[in-house]
Amino acid sequence: LTSSGESGAPDGHREVCSPYWPPQCNDTGETYYVNPMGSPMEARSMEPLYPNETEVSAVFGPFYPSLPLNLTAEPNYTTAFAVLGIIEELVVQPFFFEVGVRNTLQFWFRPDLGNHERDGYLGIQAPSGFDFGDPCSVRDLPHTYYSKYAPPFGPDGVQPWSSAHPRVFPVEDLGDCVPKGSPRWSRGGSYVEAKVHGSFLPERHYGFEIDVINAPFYDWSLGFGMEVGWWFRLSIVDQYGYGRDGTYTTAMFFPNTTDGTYNTIPEGGSPIPPTLFRTTVETPIVAHLDEMQPFVFRPYLTRVQIDPIILSQNISGQLRVTAPEGFEWVFTDADFMLTINGSDEFPGGVPSLYPDGRINVIEWHDNSTYFAGVRYAFATFVKVPSMPPRASANSFFFEWGYNESSWGRVAAARASAPSVRALRDLRFEMSSTNQGESSRIWVWIETVTNISHNGSLEIEIPSIYGAMYFDNDTSSDPGRYCKALPVEEYYYGSLPVSEDFLCRRVTYPKSGNEIRIVFFANESGIPSGRYVLELNVTNPNDLMSNREVLTSPCGSEFCISAYSKEPCGSNRQALTCPPFLPLPVPDLDTGEWYSEETAHQDPPWKWENDYWTSIPALSITRSMLFTEIMNNTLDEKLAIGRDDRPLRRSAIIIAFMLNKEKPKQTQTMHVRAPVSWHFDSVCDFWTHVEEVLPGSGLEPRYRDSLGGERVLEPWPSTAKVIQCRGDEH
């Protein structure tokens, strides 16, 4: 047990400065340490003469307390000990490091207990002196951190498919943020609470950012003593003010990924938070990377050039450069350039690779001097990951004096990394998955690289989808073109497409009759950005059940895959076309398009702009005998909490009748609402008749959408609902 107390070094027995370094510091520390200046060196002792008041500790026990059987947090606590979950994988990364400047802190974390109830709070705690403002400004991270990536065969492109962990979620329904007194389980510092109208799920990773003004001072004379109370913490609090989850020590500056996880406590040590530095660079550092295709896709190293590095004052210290998580520094002494385009030679020579086991870290261990106003630069090579980091910043960090006491931490800076060239946020939605029914398809995709003229955006579909009938327009030539319209409404947010934007379905006989929906713009090309494209189809008549297959590109038997294709002869690598590369041609009788080329040119990176992506396809299903959202009377709507106004929380009654399905074991029932509807992450779910339709009696009746009268049957006692989870729509 460690506690803070009043006992400490008496007045006149405190070290004024350290280390002893005349004329800057003339205090030998002899009134503070046991024997700081003794001779020989072996006789010296830096043990404090008196205990530090912030580190007074005593050992009791050992004790073996047991947790409450239900493992909940407060109010199940003794009079002095709250049972809180411990927030895991907690990372905080600032934009700026100097004292007194306006700053933004970016947080990532995973709850332990979480809070399944709505309308709780998120507590944010920083060292004393940090000013969050009143009210404080807390918000979601930039949308790219919440993007969905589905690299083929998993993140490394080789092993069987796995979800690209960790996907990051925004905090559900963030509300107002105000300063508060620190909670009883985490005293001290600057503390604010943000209202959270939603819930926290333990299995989800969350991220947010908050504005702050850095502490206006840093007591450099205290050395490492200053860090005793230097921590960043989070608390998850329920609607009654009881703690659910807390922070055991402090948030980490960098994730410790040496063991392949996002564990934030290094083995044998304590988490290291970000600290303040004395100064920063005079002009922003720019990270130039000549190629951002992932290494697993394009098996060549990427050249990275860091230029310029210009300090605002003379400094000396060891330097650490941390690339974004997932990047890997790869170089030999001969590969490392210490001067670029007339820059001064970079001090300290070639750095050390992976000094702490992390592949994205390099360090200069010499205490070299960097002169103010001098332009430094260096260049070497890295491996680009299959997707950018989402649970930490997509940035390079530079720290001079990173391993020194507070006095020696002289300068720090942050530089953004370019976007990884990987397709993201692929979605394939259908208004109906039922066999033989008319349906609308919406394809979501975000590209990173511009598709040049005659290039294409291609969606590979399962063979069973080949029997889909696409609406077409044959006015241009004998081939059948599918109509694809951009959905530009606010929520969908598609970029507009050019007038020559066309769509056709192409079959590749030489690739096992693979079928692709090909979007292209012959003259203008397709600029990079987010597209939501709508097509009208008639579903195939055959059923298709999509089971899990981890050895497939998407983790399921049938996949939807997306490709950003470069036209022959005009791609970025300036390749020449093969002697014969036939373009797709239509069948004059059916209007269907066929291509004699192979769908996957080798090597693929030469023909594709961005790393391709793959997701499970939707099954083709049998229609239920009956299903609808019940059309309630006004009194019924008031009783169940239904509110049909936009952007309001509401409860709806879904009535359905199965056809041939007879579930006999644990199964999952999926409910897909229209896109832009949002289910709660912890969705309340009622099945008892009196809960579903209050006051309806023993034999509840209602009128369906066709005017007929129907009876609601009791929910089967054997169909026990275990839980309900929502993810967007």
C-alpha cells in the first residue's frame, strides 16, 4: 500500500537543483542525500536522508480480499476500498510538448467492466496545472481512426484471416464536458467529466481527443521527483456517480507492442506517460515517404526522408524517433543518409535499431549538440504496414533528452505520416437479401489514391451473385451498363462522380468465371475519397449461406473484394502494356461483358493503386412468412417510448413469422436497419408480451400494415435472449 503523507524533508534539507553542474547548479545535495559527493565512487549513496512526502509507503499483510461475487463496481465497496475495473490499453499522445501552450490530447483505451447502462460519465485527469477550460472541448478523433480495414488474409497478408485488431469506436454520444473535483479513487490533478449518453463495452476499443493548455510551469529542480505525481488517467463513472473503471497507474505515451499486443505496461516496469519538454523545433518537421503501398502487398522498402529539422535553440541530448505503430525501420549503415540536399550532417552518426524491442523506434545514444537555426535532415528505409495505426497516432515523434531527468528533456516534436495506400471502409449493403426479390445495393468504399483516366474501381462478387439481374442502359453501345448513382445525402456523404462515370459487370473466364462490378470514368478518372454508390438489382433465386472459413481472404466462404485498378500503360510505375491485353467485350446477344485477361495481374501492386480489401458477403436468404415494424396507435407509441422524429431515441416493435427455419441451438438473429439509423451499443430488448405491448391483455391483437388483424404469440420460453449488441445500423 502506498500513500501520500505529510512527512518529508524538513525545511532547508531539500535539494535545490540537480544534477550538480556548476555554474548552472551549485547544490551538491549533501543536505538531501546520504553521501552524494563521497570518494571513492563506491562510497557514494544517493539515498534520500528523509523520505519524499509523495512516496511515503508501508507494507502490511499480506491480505487476501475477495471480490464481490457479482464482480460489479461501486456501491459494492467497503468503507475505504472501491472495487473498480482497470482501464486497459490506455494511451495518450499530445500534439505539442512545451509548457503553457494550447494543445490537444488524443486518448485510446479499452474498458474493463465498462458501463452497460446509459447516461454515465467519462472522467479525464491530467497533472496539476493543465487547464481543460470551462466548459472543456472533447470530441471524436478524426474519422480515419474509426475506419474499418479488412486486409486480405489478415493484417500481415499471409496468415489466415483475422479481424484487423484493434478497431476503434467513438465514445457513444459524447455530451457536455465540465471541470469537477477529482474522484475519491483518484485524487489530485486537473479533472473534468464528459457526459456520455451511451454505454461502454469491455470488448471495444475507444478513442477521443480533448483540448487543453499545458501546465504553465514544470519544476525542473525536482528532477524525477516531479514525475511522481505526473500522470494521465481516465475514469468511467455511472449515472449515479459511482466509479466503474479507473486507471491503476497512468496512460502510456506509446503502446508497448513488443509482445504483439497493445499491453501498455512494459514488463518489469511502470507505464511511461508523455512529459513536457523545454522547447520544440523552429519549423514543422515533415516526413516524406516515397511510397505508401503496404510492404505485404508491394515487397519493397519505402524511403523515408525527415526534412527539415531546425531547432529554436542550441540543445544537447540523446534523440529517439518513434514511427507510427506498425511501421518498421529497416536499414544498414550504408542505407542511412545523414545529410540531404545541402543540410548539415546529422549529429551522432547512424542510430541504433529497436533499442527497446519495438521495431518502430530508433535512437541516437550520443549526447550530441544540435545548433539553433541549422537545418538537419536524414533519410533511410521503412516497411509500411497493411493499414495505419488506429489505437495510437499516425505520426512520427521526436524526443531529445527522452531518457533524462526533467532538466534534460530539452525538445520534442510531432510530424504526421501520410496515409497508407489501402482501401478502407468497404461495405456492401442490400435493401433485401431474399431470393428473387428486387433490391437496392449500396457499395461504400474510400480510396486513398486517385484513379487515373481509363482506370477502374472494381468490386468482386461471389459466383452466386452472378445470377443477379442489374438494371441497365444500352444506349451507349451493345454492352449492358448498370446504372450507378452516387448517394450524396449528408449521412452517406459520397463524393460526386463525373458525367462519364459508368458501370458494367464483367466475367473473367480465365479466372474461374470470376465476376466483377467495374466502375470507371474514361476521361476524367476517379478522384480519391469516399464513395457511396447505389445500384438496382433483382436477387438470384438460389439460396446462399455464408459460413466462416478462416483461410479465405475475408474469413468467410464467400467474399466481397474491392480493387483500385490502374489502366495499362498509364500506371504510376510507368509499365508498358503486354503485347496483347484484350479489353472487355460485350456478348452481342446478351449484352454481358467478358474479358480474356486474368482478373489478377501479377504482380498485383503494379496494376493496383491501393492495397485491396475483402469482407464477408451477405447471404441470399429465404423470405420470412411475415415481418414488419408494427404500426402503433399514438397511445401505444407513448407506452413503449416510440418517437418517430429525426435524431430521437426510439423504441420500435418488430413483428415476424419464420418460414422454414427452426433454431435448435445457440444462434444469432441479425436486425439490419436502414443506414443512418443507429442501434445502442447495448440495445435493450423485450420479448414478453406485456413488455412489448403494455396493456394488451392475454391475447394481444393489432392491425398490420395491410389492415388485417394479427395476434402476437408468446415468445418461446426456450428462446432465451442472452444479450443484444448494436453496431451502427
